[in-house]
Amino acid sequence: MPSALAIGIDLGGTNIKGGLCDAAGRLVAQRAVPTEGEHGPDHVIGRMASMARDLLAAAGGQSVRVLGVGAPGPISHARGVIFRAPNLPQWINIPLRDRLSDALPGLVVVLENDANAAAYGEFVAGAGADVEDMAMLTLGTGVGGGVVVAGRLVRGAFDNAGEIGHMIIEPAGRPCPCGQRGCLERYASANAIAERTAEAIAGGARSTLAARVSSGERITSADVLAAARAGDTLAAQVWDSACRYLALAVVNIQHLYNPQLVVFSGGLIQAGAEHLLVPIQRHFDLLRWKIAPDAPRLALATLGTDAGVIGAAALARETLPG
Amino acid sequence: MPSALAIGIDLGGTNIKGGLCDAAGRLVAQRAVPTEGEHGPDHVIGRMASMARDLLAAAGGQSVRVLGVGAPGPISHARGVIFRAPNLPQWINIPLRDRLSDALPGLVVVLENDANAAAYGEFVAGAGADVEDMAMLTLGTGVGGGVVVAGRLVRGAFDNAGEIGHMIIEPAGRPCPCGQRGCLERYASANAIAERTAEAIAGGARSTLAARVSSGERITSADVLAAARAGDTLAAQVWDSACRYLALAVVNIQHLYNPQLVVFSGGLIQAGAEHLLVPIQRHFDLLRWKIAPDAPRLALATLGTDAGVIGAAALARETLPG
């Protein structure tokens, strides 16, 4: 191992997070600053470079030769370009990798999409640290994904592999802004759970959440889970349906990638194993094939919001020889 | 490249096919004999070893150090074992790799499932020879599959990756003998196309095939295509529906693996590009997302029944150093 330390940076719409990671994926130093995206790409890139210099200084005398960046996309890993970033206005076709390389002589810079970086972080140092094949689903505003096959991140020919949220799981289903119908994320993201509940109430379904929805309040997936736990039938149905669609996605992941492990991350996992993994497992056991004992284990992510930093650093380290 | 030639053997229920392949995946010698599976595993393994010796002799003075075998499964690549082979009675937990290694001193033997071997054959020397990421769907009795990511065959943790035929594409759909509902192969295999047509006729649908079905004749997918081309509405609907489900599978493959290329092989591709690729492409263009230009190209396989031999040889060659 020519260099034990690598820098990882996770570029988000609100904050830039960074860390210095050792070869085991442990964070030995961490930084976070507001992104200040309203000042445009040059400003943000300058803040990322400053953070990298700060982390280089934190390494003391130890050699640091690589910097990995996880960024919202679509991006091109091969070209190091961010095509668009939904939460960062003016970020259109920004060659972030080369801009950072120019600002940080001596560092090899690697760009990866944030969902892939987070999945790889869980793979090297989190829920997937003991497996070689895993898939991760990040359940938040949408459903993101990242997949590792035989120890390697799957990028695909167009750097869009692992877009699990846009797997079609209901052929004549709910329209998705992506242009498809029946995408997983239209049923099983945190937003979809809140939205499907509000739609059913607007359509006349009875629920303890009805008064709040009717008054124009925006309910969340946490509200839906709380109502379900308190006995609300509609909320319980919507929550269970989301878990069933996630189980269906796991069946398809099982047959396509055949991993040992499927990890769930993102805001929705605050529901905990009892309310998320247990119902997904129950539906999975009903839905899956019975002819081979090749079911993946289900687990919650363990690294929280550090996964992206750790994964970006680990992916950067892979560019080092030997 | 320490050795230019490798032996590939494709074990089928009816025939054993073998070949001597060069480093470019070209067959420089070929053999085929009836499997004679009714005489049991020992007999068949003896026939495979004889064929390998015959191909070694055909290599003349050239060094041959590896033998790849593609076999029906489920199998374990890692352990070299055939767990079961649907068309080969008595093949239960047969350690085929070690049996052949013992019979053929000096050869390293590699076992792979036949669908993976065929996909890898198309990847090294057929429709996928110019790409790094591809998926193949084999449309026959069922729907088989094999996937290559960044130049490497995807096996998964349990050697069952690429079971594309058991992707669920209709959640409350047709029951499958595997124990699931709505598997792709219950809609888009050659058998499913014939079966769905016969079922519709039995249910009262009008068709030019009705008299044959009612008399107890077993129609084929070729009969359905011929009827569709002659103007039969039911046959055209069933054929088009199969193409639509294949397009849906391609959308999901696009988002999970993101390959440049999706290849179709198997008996159904005798329909030709006009009746298979054109309708799949039309449905795909309607179904797929519109936010990224990352659609795979669709193609027919080019190696026919040689793909398994070529792929098995190429996979065996990968065990060689350098």
C-alpha cells in the first residue's frame, strides 16, 4: 500500500463534507462547511480546494496522493465532469476533476456520483465490510443506488449503473418525472410515501392525518409511520406497500446481481429495523423464488452521512498502483 | 499470453459440443457427440474427457493448459459442482470440475453455467466483441441470461447472477414454476408465447390457430409469429406483448447494469431483427427514461450454438497468469 491516507469530499447542496481516511476506511480527520452554492461553481470549487489543503495539513508528515469527490449528478466518472447538479444552480458541464487537479498539484482527483460513493463507503467500512457483492438502496427524496460486484463498484458504460430507483416495478404505474411509469422511487422513497398518503386522503380515504393534509400541511414519511404505528389503516397500508415494492426490488436485484447483502440507507432508515427491514423481509420471503437458497441478507447502513466521504476516499485510493 | 489455445466444452442434454479456441475466440477445431445421458454421469464424464483428449491431439504441438465447461445448472463455479441438471437425470451434486481434472492431468478445468458461458462467448467473439459492458438474454424454453461488467462476467455471491428470466416484470402476474409470480420468462420465452396463445384460445379468443389448438396440437412460437404475420389479431397481440415485456426488461437492465449493448439469442431470434428487435426497440423508446442518453444498443447474437464452447474456453483462459 503506497499511501495509507486518502482525502474524500462529499459535495452536497447544503454542505461540503470532507475527511482524511486511512486504508481501512476510518476517518482520522473531518471537516464540514456550508456549500454556499448561490455564489456559483468557482466559489464552491475554491471552498473544496481549501478544505483539501486543510486536510493535507492535518495529515502531518504522512503522504496523501489522492482525492475522491462524491457529487450529485448525472456525472461522468471517466471524464470527471458534472453534467448537472439538481441542487446546485449554474453547475452545468463543470469539469470538476480537472479544476480540482489544477488547484491541488500533486493530488490525483477522482469524481464519482454521490450514491455510488456512499454505497462504496458502506462496502469498505460499513454494513458491507464483510462481503464482496452488495447493493445499496438510499431511501430519501428519491431512491438512489449503488452496487459492488466482486469487490468492484459497478459503473456501467455510461456511468449510470445502479439507478435502482428507476427500476420499473409496476408496468402501468405512477408516472415519474424521469419519463417512465412505475419506477420504484414513485412507491418507496420517503417523498413517495408521504405523497401517496396525501393523494389517498385527497381522494377521500379516511385517516388520522386527513385534517393536517386538508389544511395544506405537508406531511412526511415519519408522520405516515407514526400514524401507522398508532393504528391508522391508510398509513399502515401505504407504509406496507412501500416495503412490498422494496422487497420486489430486492428480488430483482437478487436475480440480476446475486449479492450476499442488500443495504438500506437514507432518511427512511430512521424507521429502524423493526419497521423497515422486518416487513421488507416478510414480503421478500413471499415474493422470492424457492428453487435456490441464494437470498441476500438485508441490513441497515451503519455509516450515516459519513459514507460518501469514506467511499470517495476509497475509490480514489484504487487509482494508486499496487 | 502464455498459451494461445484453450478447450471449451458445452454439455447439453442432447449433445456434447467441444472446440479448440484461439486467443481471439476463433474455433480452430470442433467436435460434437451425443450426450447419452441415459447411461449416467460416469459415462458422460468419460465422453467429455475423450473429447478433450481428441482436441488436445488436434492442437498438434501447441500447448493447451485450460479447459472450460459450460453446463446446465444450478452449478457452483467456485466449487466446480453441478447441483442439478434438469435434462440429465442422476446429475445431483456432481463435482464435474475435479472429475475432469483427475481424468486430464495437466489441464486446469473451469466450470461455468451454460447461459453465462454463451453470454461470455458473444462478448469475446460475437455481437459484443466491441464493448466492455453487455447483457445477453437467451430466449428459448425459458429466458436465460448472462452479464459482463467492465469486461468481466458477473457471477454474484451465489453464482446465480444474470438470471434475467426471473426478473419480476408484472407483480401480480402469471405464476412461475420457480415459486414467483410475473417472471419475465412467463411472458417472453418461446414457450410462454405459445402457451399464452393456446390459453387465450382455450379461453374463447378467436384465432386462425384455434382449430389446431382445439385438436390438441402443440403450437410453437414460430406458429404464433407466422399467424401474426398473416394477420391473426390474437397472435399479433401475444407476440407484441412479449416484445413489450422484453423492452421493459431492457429498461431495468439499463438502470441496473447500464451496458452499451443488450444481445438477444436463442431459438426465438430466428424471427429476425424485423420481428424481434424492431418491436422491442419501439416499446423500449416509449418505456425508457428521457433524462439521460444512456440507452443500450440492441443486437442479435451472431455465434449461434457455438457461443457456449467459445465462452467456456475464454473463461478458462482467464485463469492463466498474465
